[in-house]
Amino acid sequence: MNIKEIKELAKKFTPQQIEECIDQTLKIGKPTLEGCEVTGDTMEVLNTLAKAETVRELMEQGMSEVEAIRELARRIRRLQGAER
């Protein structure tokens, strides 16, 4: 998980813009929205964009950036079965 890229995307774009980047990646293999460049193969790009979208949504609900990233990590651990 590239926290730096996730933070930058979450600060720069709205959830709708990030969703547009995800759609573009699914359709043509990479996002074309300026500033939405993410490193890695297609699955890594989609993974990073989805995480950034979640962080941004949490920030828009009133969480700080740090709180949103911690919540994302908690959700990931919960899904992986490492936390209940």
C-alpha cells in the first residue's frame, strides 16, 4: 500500500473524480485525468485509487487525513481477518 500516493490523490480529487479515474483505468488501462497518475500494474492502480476514494470520502465526513488512513487500515485488517 503506497500511503504517499493515496494521501496525494485523496487531497487532490473528489470521490467522483477518483471514481472517474477508476472507470478510465478499467476501460483503457490507465487514468487519463491530469494528476491521476498512479504507479504499478493495472490491479495496483485500481487498488490505490479505491483506497484513495475511501480516504477522501472519510475526510469529507469530517475525519482528519490521519484518522481516515487509520480507518482504512482498520477496514483492511478487518476484511483480512486480523481484527474483529
